[in-house]
Amino acid sequence: MPLLTLLFGILGGCFLSVLVGIIGSRRRIGFGWAFLLSLLFTPLVGLVIALVSDPLPGGESRWGCLGFLVALLGLICLAAFVLLLVMGGALLAAL
């Protein structure tokens, strides 16, 4: 059970870091730096840093629905992570 919880936690964090990277690709910070900062700290810190940087001129949309798909996968993995944490705690309390 703890291995599955860890797996969903890591997957959720990675998907959300990719989403922050996609947001950063439309800004001066770029995809790589936004993604790296999100992995090193948290996706929330990476998102704040990406949103603080200046937007690129032109603002073209290259990713289409990929950002939505990555966000959805990230939220599903994080929901599974939280569910496994809660259920693991409930199982330990029952013992």
C-alpha cells in the first residue's frame, strides 16, 4: 500500500510540473526552467515563478488540448494519492 501511495504522489507531482512547464513555455522563463523549478520545489512554487515572469510577445497557443490532458491526469493522480493516504490512515486506525 505505501508503494502505491508513493507512486501516485510522484506521478501527480510530475504531471503538475509538466503543466507548469507548459504555462512557462508562453513566458520568458521557458518550459525547461519552469519544469525544473517545479520538480525541485513544488508545482505551486514553480507556477508562481512562471506567472511572475514576463509573457512572450505574440502569445501563440502551441499546445492545444495537451495542457488540459496533463492537468486532468495530474489531478486524477493527486486524488488517488490523497485517497490512498486517507485509506491507509483508516486501516491503521482500525488495527
